[in-house]
Amino acid sequence: MINPTIIAYNLLFVICYLLFVISIRNDLTTENAENTERDEYRTMLTDLILLPISHSPFPIPQSFMMTKFLLTSFDTWQSHQKSNSSDDLLARISQIKSLPYSLTFLRKLPVDAECAPNLAIAQINQLQPDTIICCGMAESRQKLTLESCACCDTDMLKTTVNLEPLIADLATTEISHEAGKYVCEALYYAVLKHLADSQFSTKCIFVHVPILTSENADKIVADFSLIMRRLTAGTSEKPGF
């Protein structure tokens, strides 16, 4: 028989978590609310939430938690490039206010096969994200392409993510098995190797982004947003949200 105290403890956990979610969604914004009061309230709720976790036989489902994303992009590297499409995409994503995730952006990484991985890995170690999406530009491609693997010399590492459900029904996205043999692949390989060596359960994919135009930009953003949702849900969802 379950101890009534434990049941009460977990009910408190659920109630506090729901209050915490509501406070974030509504941002506790009223005309007279002070930032300090808001911060104190959130701290109190966070303390209450964290208190029962180690004693709880009924953990809150992962789907209730706010997924931490790390999104990376590259800077330009040739004189004719006004911007990097991977960074253009993340700029668009950063403007969407309704995404129910915690987003950290590591934008405009230098196009350097040593420096870019080092910066990304340092951010991974600090943030410890649930999911990483590394993005790079593919000027010659017409669709978003999710890379299945990355190579370094004769060694090949594959993403642990099942890519097929991520692209189901998406007209502007496909899977690629060739990450480009350049800095994009060097970054992808380094991140996958770091996650494997560190035994992190973090999901990681690499997405090549075509040049964004007035004709394709909205579709690319919609597909990318749905891919993020599917990575969070772990299921294949129909487009059109």
C-alpha cells in the first residue's frame, strides 16, 4: 500500500509544477507587477518543485517538461555571401514566440573545422541540452536535408535519432547520407563523438539549409518547426499545426 504522505507529496509536486508552467506562459505580467516580485515567485515555485523529485515514485512524464534545445548555425565564408542560410533560419525561429521549448542559440559559428566544434562542445557541456540541432548552409540544395551520419577519415558515426518519422509528409525536407566533407561534417562528427564518449542521452541531428527565398522560406520554417516538435514528442505528427 502506498504511503499517504508520499501521495500528498506528489500531489504538491504536480500542483507546483502546473503553477510554474502557468507563470511562465503568462509571464505573470500585470501593469503593477515588479520584476523582482516575479523572480521571487518563480524561485519559490522552483524550490517547491525540486523538493520532492528525489523522493517521488511517480516522476512527471518527460512530455510535461520543457525540452532544452541547442541550435547552432554558421557564419559566411565567401565574399559573395550576404548571410548564411542556416543563420537566416535560426533568426526566423528565434522570432517565434509560441514555441513551448527552452531555446539556446549558438549562432554564426566560425567556418573552422577546429574552432566551431570546440565552441559547440563547450556550450553542450554548460547547457546539457536535451536535443541539439546543428545547421549549415547548402547552397546547391533545394530542400532541408537531415544528415544521417558524419565521417572522419575512415570512421563514421550515425545519429541515434530515427530520421524517417521526422520527415514524414514534409514536402520540403529529405534525408541525406552525405554531410559534405567540410566544416559542417566536422562539426557533426565532433558533436556525435562527444555525446557518445560522454554517454549523454542527448539527441543530435544536423540539418543542411538551402538558400531561403520568398518562395520557400515559410515552408522551410514550418518544416523545421515541425521537426522540432517531433523530436520533442518522439512521434510522427501530421503537419498543419
